[in-house]
Amino acid sequence: MGKYTASDGKEFDTKREWRKYEMLLMYTFKEQTGHTFDMKKPGDVNGQQFDMMNLTKCEAVVADSTDMVQIDECIDCKVFLGASGESVFIRDCKGCTFYVACKQLRLRDCHDCKFSLYSQTEPVIETSDGIVFTPFAGGFDGQEQCMRSVNLDPSINFWWGIFDFNDEAKTGKNFKVVNVPMEPWWPLGEASQVCEQTAPNSATLPSTLTDDGGGHGGPSQMNSFKIGTSAEDAQNKVDSQAPPPPPDLELIPDEVQKPAADWTAFRVGVRYDPPLLALEWKGNEKTLRKDIPFPEVTELAALVAEVADDECAAAVLDHMVKTHGAQWLDFEKFFSKKQVLRLVDMVLQGGPDSVEM
């Protein structure tokens, strides 16, 4: 008899097998055509990660709080996501309609999709076109509680502040911002409109605010995180009316063993070739970067082979801290361990090309 029992009664001998099956069973919609999935209602997902993939002409509703959401290779689908407290990554989708409330929306290789959107930071698109953005319309009873449980403030909505990596001139050629909401979607029955339908350009975008390292004073009211992939990309986003761009970037030499007392932790990102954590600091009128490399391939494989799937990122990060960065990755003083773990997990999964805080 199996030791671990899944939600549908199936039993498994190992926790690793059970976790993998449970993720597919409870927190994944995949490989269907013309299908309407059973709705996920408040309490069904309860802040877990959720995935959707390889769907055609399907309808999918997640009316609950979630962690990171990944949606891949969907065609002509209608999708509702009620409260993601992290990023929603949508890739290789075409002709879909999305109702999404999230911390950040990131699109890559998407075409002819419509969004009814709440986003607490600027949405980011890459190699995508024919995208239409409108303010979030609809919702469900309990949406405000779900949003606040994952630190989303319904009154702060940057659905209109699109950043397109493939349009340096900011022509807006790949997307439209339409201030008229789409038809409201009430998947669990009509309820109150919770998400604020803010007007375009009604507030300063978080990425154009001066940052003192503490993240105070901005309309997003986020602690210390902001969008961008490098100092150069951040500079391109700032127009002539905004505060000055970040200072020049300078790599911290290997012989420097720890951050100086007058440096301020600024943000952390990832690089994929080679894989590394890029820690950025403000100090000496410059932005300083310390690179923490991932283990070599054979060592990495050995590390993840010894732990359950959901513990891989933690095992790799612990190894990096012990071998390279105990002074730099001090989670009590500097960066958020939860956010760094998420970045490590993205690298292990071969996720987005660049995510920074």
C-alpha cells in the first residue's frame, strides 16, 4: 500500500512521486481542446503555483490566490486569473482572451491576445504583437481578500504602463492601450468590482521613481523591488520628465570579500549564460554588481538529485551561499530570500531570460 495519498485517492511510495502527481492533478491545466475546466474557487489553490499549457479553445478559471503562474502554448482560449501575488508568465499564446490580476505580467512570443488586466507593476512584453490591454473588469466574491492575502492592493493598477523590449523608440506598434473595459467576467456569479480601473498615465510608473533602497514613496508601495533587466534598460525607460537614470554599473572585484558599510542593497537578477545571480548595490555614486555563479553542471545535477522537486532551488541556493556568497547573500540584512529562491528556481526551469528586483 502506498505511503502518500493524492487528492484523487491514488497512492505513492515516495513523497517525490506524490508531489509531482499532485501538482499535475490540482495545480495544472494541460493538453486539452474545446474543454471547460472545473473552476478553481477560493481555497482550492490557496497561494500555490499554477501552470497551464498546450490548450486550444478552452476556458480556464482560477478564482483564488496563487503564487507564480505560467501559461504556455495556448490558442483561442479564455482564461481568468483572480489574484497572483507573483509574476504571470504567458508565452507562445495566440488569439486568447485573458482576465488577469497579478503583481506583474510578462509576455513573450504572444500574438493577437486581449487582456483585461490588473497589474501592480508595469506589464512587460517581448517579441509579441497585436496585444490589447484594457482595465480589469469583473471578478468574484472574495477577490479582495484573495488579493490582499498575496499583498496586492486593488487600488494600485498599472495595467496601462506597458514596457516593450522590442520597441526602443516607444512607438507602441506592438500593443494598444484601450481605456474602455471589456465585458465584465463574473465566473462565480456577479459580484462587486474590486480592481480599480485607473486611467492611463494617472500615476508615475514604479520604474521611473527615484529609489533610496527602501522603496518608499512610490505609488506601487512595494518594498524594494522594481522592473528592469539592466541599468541600460532602466535608462531607456526613463523619459525627459522622469528622475535621472541609475549611475554606471561597475563589477565588484573578486578580492572584495563583503559589501562596504555605506553600500545599499539595490536589486538582484539572474543571468543565463553562464548562469549566475547578479547582486546590485548602490555605493560611491555608482551601481556595483557582484556575480554569484551557479554550480557546474555535474555538481548541480548531484545537488538536485538528492532532494525532492520542490526543494531543488533551496538546495542550490544553500550551496551558493556556502561556497560563494555568505557575506553577500545575508537575507537578514539585504535581499529577500523568497524572491532569490524564485529566481534560482527560474534558472533551474529555464525560465524568463531576465528577472530582476
